Amino acid sequence: MSTTNEPADPIVRGILPTAKQSLKDLFIWKQRVVVRNEYGEEHTEWQDPEPLRNPISLFAQLGARDWVYFIVGFLSWTADAFDFHALSIQTTKLALYYDRSKTDITTAITLTLLLRSVGAAIFGFAGDKWGRKWPMVINMIILGLLQIATIYAATFQQFLAVRSLFGLFMGGVFGNAIAMALENCPTNARGLMSGILQQGYSFGYVLAACANLGVGGETNSWKTVFWAGAGFSIGIGLIRILFPESKQFIEARAAGKQAHAPDVFWKETKKMLRQEWKMCIYCIILMTWFNYYSHTSQDSYTTFMKTQKELKEAAATRASILMKTGACVGGTIIGYFSQWFGRRRSIICAALISGCLIPAWIMPTTEGGLSASGFMIQFFVQGAWGVIPIHLNELSPPAFRSSFPGITYQLGNMISSPSAQIVNAIAESTFVTAPKTGDRVEAYGPVMGIATAIIAIGIAVTAALGPEKKGRHFETVGPPIAVDVVKDVEQGSVNEGKGEVRKVEVSEKV
């Protein structure tokens, strides 16, 4: 962002003052930014949005090591999504296999989402304290093993138990993956890279849907898809072993050791929670809306096409693949666009446009129509999502970029965990007339449409009233280190062995 040196009022504190200032800033093209010098002195000024740069030039700013970390983070998130959607897109098969209703099968989705927040806390704090590498390795390998355990679950109760454990370990992936992938990205490339990274989730859905299409519609074929997911997750875990820990984390850990304060991490964690609790609550509310947004609009979409639109298994799967292809494209484009247009403006516009597309999304009756409408609505649903990884990173307390995004994201997931069950339960008790046969069928389309419209409005309002810290410079801030070291750095002490002053960013409060 280019500096105008035009002074601005400081960022306010408190819930209502923040909401008022944030709403006003939404209609001001310039960005209110806190600028700090190397001594920790700060002032607030207006800055012009940086112009959109050629994506190729942004890619060129990343070095070889940066690309390795980004790709491994992307693939980890992709494997995580593949494992999750291997169940959601095969609900009908699993209902037949266990002789249960589709709503019963979605109980497994609810349990998975409920326990993801626990995993996010455990592995997120582990990532901030001990590094990104080994928590991710353990996560990915155990996820693969739990996919295999799902295959051998002989009863429905065993199936639910395994999927609960799966949720525990699935929750640890997001925070460590995005921290590792984005923390070394140049500031002006973060919007683009965030958009691409988030679409690992959509890409995982596409791969799972392709696998489902490839194995056919036989009931027992769901196991083959789970085998593919197990191999994918374990493979990513083994690949991560081959690469070192983040350089940023190693340097920060070395500084912490010099301070002889092994318990500093937990002290700083408690301090962060006391100071940043309002930001935590805001991000959890935002992530609750977003998780309802994605799960409500996609988890039952294949079931909707097969049940209400009476498409064959292959046709419904092909339409699902195109739907999530739109998500991959939209997330990348709107994430990139947010670097110029702003994080909140991009989220709000994408959410409102997706709401306007709902009638076109649920009304078509042919495979082609449903594919096109699904592509367009997910372009904007996941377009809004494409801004989230970097938006959460910028809102996070600087030293908690592994735990804070993962925990707030997964707590939102936990609160939204009944979304698939709610949609299925209401749809299975409400009926509409099928367009082809005239039969009375379950009303998945109207239920998903009404719910998605409410959620899109909720996202727009929440984002409009919330903070934004686009352009934040957090590259030089690592995991928590000793308080006395931080004070010395803030006072401008010379970094030992380098002869230069280190910059430390103090997080703003809501």
C-alpha cells in the first residue's frame, strides 16, 4: 500500500465504537492503518489501496522454500477436505450400507465438526509452541489411519465412534497449514495466495467427487474412496517429514531460549486471551456464519440432485464436480481481488451476490442447468471463503497465527456442526413435487435456499460491523518469547549477531 501520510483517528476500542468505526470505514476508499517504527512507536494514517499487480509477478516474489511450504500447506488442506467429503458425497451409499436414514448418516458429520475445535486447540497450540512440522505430520498420518478404521467399522455405532476421533485430528490441520503456507508470503501477495490456499478445501471436494464417480454407484464402492483418502493423507504426512521447520519459528524459539523462560508460551497465551477475548468472540461468530454457509450450501447438494431433481448417481456427481470447480475459481479470483478492494468489502459483495443467485441455483431441472447454477453460486460462496485465511491471519494476535485461526475456525465449525442434520431433517419432513415424475419428494432445494439466504445476510452484516487489518506486517513476529526480550526489542536494542534492530508488532484490540 502506498503511504499518503494523511493522519487518521486512532483505531477505537470497545464493541460499539469498533462497529461504528468499521461500518463508516467500509465506505471510505482509503485504509485506516496503524504504522509502527522499529522502536515500537506508532501512529494511525490513511493509506491508498495498492493497485492490483500481475499475478505472475506476485508468484515470482515467493522463493523456492516459500513455494514448498505453501504447496505442502495447500495439499494438507486438500487431503483434509477429501477425507471429510468422502463421507458427505456418499451419504446415500452409507445409508444403504448401514441400513439407516440419510439424517442418521449425517450424525457422523455433526460429530466430526463438534470435535474439530478440540483438535484445533491441541494441535494449534502445539504448532505455536513446538513448531508447525511435527504436529502436522502426526495429524496427517493419524487422519489416514482413521480413514482406514472407518472402512472396517462393522456397526453404525463403531462408524460414529471412528468419525468422532477423525474430527479430533481433522481439527488440527487448518491452523498449522495456513500459518505455514502464508506467514512468509510477501504482504502484497497474500490476497492471491490466501484465495488459492482456501480452495484446497474445494479441490479436495472435487477429487473426492471424481473418486466417487470413478468407483460407480455400487453400495460397497464407498470403501474405495476412503482408501484413496487414507493414502493421500498419509502421503502428505510423510512428505512433510522431508522439509525443515519454518525459519521464522526457529529464530523466535532461539530468542525464547536465550531468555531462559520455558513457561513464557503459556503465560503469553493467558495474557493474549485476557486482552483479545473480544476479537476471539468476533472471529468465532464470523466463522460460525461461514461454516453454516459452506455446509448448508454443499453437503446435501448431491442428495438434492438425486432426490428432488431425480438425477442419476453419475450425473449428480458430475454436477457436483463442476459446482466445486466454480468454488476453486471464485475463491482464487476474489481472494486476489481483496488485496485491492479490501477484505471486508470482498466478503460482503460475494455473500450478497450468492444470495441473489439462490433462485437460479435450486430451480433448474437438468444436469446442465444444475451444473451451471451450482458453479456460479459456489464461485461466490467460496469466493467469500477465499478471503478468510489471510483475514484471520491479519486479525490474529501476531504470535498465535497457528492456534488463533484454527481455534476460531473450528469453534465456528462446532457451533455449525448440526447444519447438515438440520437440512436433512427438515427436508425429509417437507415434500415438494418432483419436476419429472410428479412424485412427492423431499424438499432439499427450498430448505437449502432459505437457509443459505439467511446465512448470506448474516455474513454481510457481521463483516460490515467487524474490524479489518489488511496490509498488516507480521513477517518478523514469531511465536511468544520472553517478555524481557520483547521489551528490549521494542526499545530498539541491537539483535545479537546481526547488528540490526528487530521490529515487533503489538496487536490492536477490538
